Amino acid sequence: MIRETHEDFLSIIKSYSPDPNQPIAVVRKDFSAFYENFQHGERPLVEPVEIHKDLKGFWCSVPESLPDRTILFFHGGGFTVGSTQDHLGLIARIAHAARARVFSVDYRLAPEHVYPAAVEDALAAYRYLILHNHLPHHIIPVGISTGGTLALGLVLSLSGHKLPLPPATICMSPVVDMLFGGASMVANRDKDWITPARLNALRTVYLAGQDPNDPTASPIHANLSRLPRLYIQVGTHELLFDDISAFVKKAKWAGVVVRFEIWERMFHYWQMFGEHVPEGHEALEHIGAFVEEVFTR
């Protein structure tokens, strides 16, 4: 089997561009098909649950999953598309690597439900786990892309709701600043598959005119001293590279213990494409090792 180079595979991803003039339901269907097309491996055992009448979660397990390890997972998709269903391949690999059960949340999406609806749903999911006897120190929020933003928004919100913190949070290429001001937005525009226009549209649709400096929308503007231990992955070819690097620097200055992994030549969402990008599988193995370290320390 001949494997594509990183550049060849990036070109394949870039060739997909949703038609913004289509109804949002059509765009979501197309994106789901796009994500699922790159995930051909094992699927987890899935059990749906109702968090409340407007919010569903999905318990996803593999044979290695331990009952006292819970990954609270938030999918990506720019707050407008994406679901548990189209991330099942990624979820299965996380569950294998971490030897954990994954509780994935289908949070409400924009434009029907704008900020802070998704953050409220993340909080509701965390509260649901605690009310159903999942101890906070056995839960690790994990998110990819804007799902990473939600994971950060969740833990930043917990103290205000008098809820205990989890022991750690894991973010794969999170959006940390809705102003998108990092120099890599220009320097990496030909190296990544997402575009500045798509990121700016994300801000417009998701925030719907609300303040982009709000801490749970742009965590870089939060009081980061409230955060638990962090593990963050980013690729050097990402548009978001400088924003994420600045966030990590600020978190460290605030006294947060941060493990920051920089992956050479990797583009946004590379962990999702592990069937085609070997570093995708490797990155998830690193996440699994981190989870093991957190839960056995």
C-alpha cells in the first residue's frame, strides 16, 4: 500500500469545501460523511443516554475500557457541525489508548443555538456524570478543535457553579481566542486545511454578536489560575499555532501545570485522520499515556 505524503493528504482534505449557500442540515450531513470517510477502524460499543430533554450523551466503550475511568469528550466542527456519530473512529482510538469509557456529548449547535448554549451543555454533561456517581477525580474532559474550547470553557465555569474540578483537561488544537490574531494565521495559511475565512465565519455564527473576549468563548482572556493540569497538542502547520502557544505561555505564568506537545508539520485535526497520517495514531497514544499517568499517580 502506498501512503500519501502529508502534503498530498492535505490537498485531498482541502479539496472538500462545503457550499455555504446550502441549508445547514445539508452542510451537516456533508460534513458527517466527510469525517466518516476517513475513519474505517473499529467502532466502540455505544449506549445513548438522555442528559435532559434537549441534550444527549453517548457512552462509548471498547474491551479495554475500565469502569472507573471516564473521558468526557467534546467533538469538533466549529460549533456548527459534527456529532458523536461522525467521531466514533476517533472516540474508539481514544478509548483504547486511555483504557477508558468515553462519554461523548452532542451539544447544541449554532446557528440555532448560539453561545453560550454549548458551554451550558458541557456543564450539564459534567453535572450529569457527578449526579450519576462518577467521581470528579475519575473524569477527564477531552476535546478536539472547538471541542477543546468547550473542555476549557467547562473547567473555567466549574468554580462559579461550586462544582469540583477534574484532575486534568486534554485539548487537541483548541480554539483559544475568537479574535484569531496570531501571526500563524498568515504564515500557515497554505499549510493548513482550514482557512482564515472559515474561522472568522465560526466567530460570527457562534458568537452572534456577543463579546469575543468572553472567557468561556476565548479562554486566553480568562483567569487561568483556576485551571487543572493541562495537556495540549498542536501542529506547527496550524493556523492556530501562535494563539495556542500564547495561551500555553499565559497558563504557565498563572501557575498551571501544562504539558505542551508541538507536532512538526501537522495540520489542524490531524488526530482525526490517523488512518492516513501515522502521527494521528501516535498522538492518541500520547494522550493515552497521559491519562494513565493522571489516573495512577
